[in-house]
Amino acid sequence: MAETGKNNILLEVQGLSKKFIIDNSLISWFKKEPPEQIQALDKLNFRVERGETLGVLGESGSGKSTLARVLMGIYKADSGEAKLGGSDIFQAYSDGQMARLQMLRRLQMIFQDPYGSLDPRMTVRQIVAEPLKIHGLYGSESEQLMVKTLAEVGLSADCLERYPAEFSGGQRQRIGICRAMVLNPELIIADEAVSALDVSVQAQILELLCHLRSERRLSMIFISHDVAVVRQISDRIILLYRGNLVEELPADCLLRDAAHPYTADLLASARFLREGAEAAGEVPQAKKEANPDGCCYQRVCKKVHERCRERPPVVELHPGHQVWCWMHHSK
Amino acid sequence: MLKIEDFSLTLKGSDNRALPVLEHISIELANGSCLGVAGESGSGKSVLAMSIAGLIPHRSIIKKTGGIHFNGENLAEFSESQLNKIRGKQIGFVFQEPMTAMNPLMTLFDQVSEVIYAHHKGIGKAEVNAQVRNALVAAGFSDPEKFCDSYPHQLSGGMRQRAMIAIGLALKPDLVIADEPTTAIDAALQVQLLRELRQNLSDGRRSMIFISHDLGVLRAISDQLAILYAGNLVEIGTASELLHKPFHPYTRDLIGALPRLVPEKILPHPIAGNLPMPDRKPVGCVYSDRCNRCRPECLENRPKLRQAGINRLVSCYFPVNQEQADG
């Protein structure tokens, strides 16, 4: 790993796994069948540096939302470790309410749906004040802090007395960002934060997130299925396929140097949808089955090989560019 | 095949306010081609789609003018029973959200066969089975029998979307109206569905109106592309040329707001301001309050659609990308 400073690492995740049991019904219990399981996250290793935006790119079922929820303590991880600035996140979540709250103060989330993630019966003041109250930080200076944070996300102070229904989708997303920012967290997790917005509004929110990153030196995990959005907002990108890391690379290299067959296929689809590029051949589509042993992409991979039945090794192609694929092993 | 002529629609808002949601829309659609309709939420693109199929409830309409001519008949003047005869059979509709458009208490088979029974009274069971099967296969179900008895909640998002397409295309309608049929679907599956929808047009007799906010998807599927803004048609032309060289400033800004899929880091440019409410549109050009080329003329009269180049209409006094062409 590059030596650019251990101190610079904000979040370090190692061996993170999460399994869901799907069919837990009585029928399978009577039949004595083992319940069907989905490996939502399979031994993920990654890190987020301070001031960096890490893009998490994956399609539905890749485990990207599970990743966000596990880090936020909404789901409990099966195994693995996550350290935020040296302190163990999962330990904090299991150490009782006080420790949990202390951790969540440093970690905040922006949600996908600007309509569903704000309580329609609360005013903006109540929505933005809620995290401060939960964390026992609400006091005489809070008013000023709230107005300042609102201004930072591009809303004026007279919004405070209004209800979410009075705002447009983009403005609601700004309120959601304001709610996450008001605690001044170290890391923001944005799960499809711009996917539900119109392009012109999407561009506004992306601009805002970039502005916050440079002003506050904000670190962010930006989760999305949209290749172009992730490419433009991230510094580094990790790609997930059915719970597995398949590639990690600097965002600037994504379109030029992507090495994993899955990344190549994803880019081909994205190019077709963005530019009408006819280059896209037959794009493979995964079936809803349990992951095979070995490489997670072997069922649809065009370059599948005998060796792919074994779990692929991680190959470092360049500093900061890693791929989990046998194809690059010998090189 | 379809000719929309100077169509305007005013709907009833809350407090009985009059909301002019569509204003003077004129579009022609030829056989065998696909018309893309682009616009942001609130631009009126779904209302336009629903108006063509007569799906806007009469009680919410304040005023409707102009005509929608389909195979020589004016749909805008059709009664409900007349519409019922052509909806599903001659005009198929693929709705936006399969989870709300499908009946949760009906199996996939029942939902697809419903439209067949509605138009063929007394049809035999074997015939229906065959038609449902064909419709599902055409929509990309590889083994339809396996899913015929499934309820919508048992299908994945992609399969529900395919089911919607199967219902819309079951009777091989002359015109398919697809309202955001591929939003919220994985890229790989989107590519497949777009190909299948495009395939449906290949015999040259059928046509499609494809509505989306996603310019990339529209470029991939449509021949002609219409850009709607605040209920007005601001530009229409050949899809690839229009996106390559937009004339209307709004089209240009919309393209600029799209995140670019390029090796370089180029943040998209947001469009300042918001879409005006239907009852508070500027008197002049609808885009005048957000446009950087706005001059006094733009504030006084609303520009009409006019010819600008080959196969291109634009409603702007000072279009972009034109100076060079004019000399």
C-alpha cells in the first residue's frame, strides 16, 4: 500500500461480511432444507482517506446499500472490522447507547429519496435540530449553527418554519444534506443521493457536495449505480458485484484502464445509454442465484477460464489500482 | 400515423386554479419510427402521453383545444367507450411504475390476458394461452410458464418492468406509448429492454412514443426527439443531431447538466433557478427567467416554433449554435 501516511486514513474496513437468510419459512424448516442465504457482502477490504470521496459503484443486488447500512449500524455485520480514525465502529455499536451515539455523531448519512427521508409533519427547524437534540448538543448557539449550515447548503433562514412539502425535490435533498452536516461529521455516507433528482437539479446537488468537500474537507462515501455520476464526483472508486469487490481504482482511470471484465461490461452498457455507442455487444445479465464458489462473475464473464472456479486473487496493477481477477494474475 | 395539432390542455389545480400544463403542442409521428419526448419532472411529458391515450379524467380538465389525430380520427373528441375500443388494441401504454400500475391481487397471466379478453370477446382458452406466452417471450421472459402464476410482488423489478411491456405490447398495437419504462433498472437490462422495444418497430408499421428524462436513453432509442419545457415544445428534430448541436438554450443547458462519461473530470453545470409553476410562467419565452441569452424581446412575446435547419424546429428568438450556420 502507498506510504502516503497512515494518519491520513479516516476509515479502514477489513474483511467485512454480511449474510442474509432469505427463506426462513416453516416449510423449509419442516423439509429440513437449509435456509437460502445471500452473501450480501463478502470479505470487503477498503479505506477512505481524509478529505476524499470514495465512489461505490454497483448495480442492484451488488450490496452497496447493505454496505452503507452496515457501516451506519442499521444492520449488524457478521464479521470484519471497520475503524473510523482508529476507533472500532462495530465495537461502539455493540457497547451500548452512549458509545453508539458517539460514533454516529462522526458518521452521518444522506438518503436517496428526498420525499421519504424527511418527516412531513416536522418543520425544517425540527428536522435540522433533531440530530443536535439526540446528541445532546442543542443549546443557545444551535440557532446560529442551523442558519449557518442552511446557508451552506443554499437555503435561507426563513425556510426554518416551513414543512418539507413546501419544497421541491432538490431543496428537500438540501435539507437532508443540512441535517447530516449540522453535526459536523467526519464521514458522510451518501446512498444514491442524487438518483431520484432531475438532471438539472442533480447537477446542483453534485456541485453542492463538491463545494462542501473543498470547504469543509469533507470525506464521503458516495454510493451509486450511475457510472458517469460516480466518475465525476469521486477521487477513487470501488466496484461491487454481488457482494464482492471486483476492482478498486482512481476515478481518473475508470474509463481508460478498467481491467475487470465486469467493469468493462458495465462501462459498455453505460456508454450505450449515455452516448448511444453501438460498441456495446451482448451485455450479460446475472441470474438470481446464489454466488458460485470462486469468482463471483464467472457465470456471465466472457473471459471465463478454468481457474475462475477458485477465488480470484487481488492483483495490484498500479499503485492504487487493484483488480480481483485471475486474468491479470500472471502479469 | 399520429398528428398532434396545436394541442393545449388546462387542468384544474387545487383551489380550482387553472393550470395550463400543455400549450400549443404540434408533433407528427411517422410509421415505423420512435419519437422521444424529453423533459424534467413538471415539464408535462407524462400529461402529454396520457392525453394521447385519453387517460386524463374529464373532471380535472378545464379546457382542451387542438386535435390529436390518430389514423385519421381525432382522439381528442373521442368518448370514453370509443377510447376503450382502441386503448390496448391500437394504442398500447407502458406505464412508469409497475408496482402501482399492476394489480397486486392478479397473477402475471391474468394481467396480460386481461387486455386480450377485453378486446376479443369469446376467445378460446388455448388461443389466449398462446398469445400471453408470445407477449411474455417478446418482452424478454425466457421461460414464461415459470412466472405465469406469480404475483407482482414475487417478481423482481426488472421482470415487473418486462411484464408492463408485455401488457402494453400484447395485442401488437400500432402505437406504443412508453412512459419512462426503463428508469430504475440496471444498465445491462436497460440496454436489453431498449433493444427489444426497438425491435418491435422493425416491421415499419408500428411506431412508439418514448418518454424519459434521460437524454442518453432517448438518444439510444429515438429517431425524432422533442424537448418539452414547462408545457411548451421548445425544440424538435432528429435525435442525434439535436443532441449533438442543440439550438434552444434550454436543450443546451440540459445537455450540460448531464454528468459526462469521459476520462476527464468535468462536473456537470447546473441550471440556475427552478421550473416555473404552470400558473406562473413568464409572459414571454417560458425559459426567459433562466436563460443566459435572454433579451428584452424574450420577455414580451412567447416565441413560436419555427424552422431552423433541416428537420429542426425551435422556439427561440436567439438560438444557439446558429450564428455560424447563418453566415
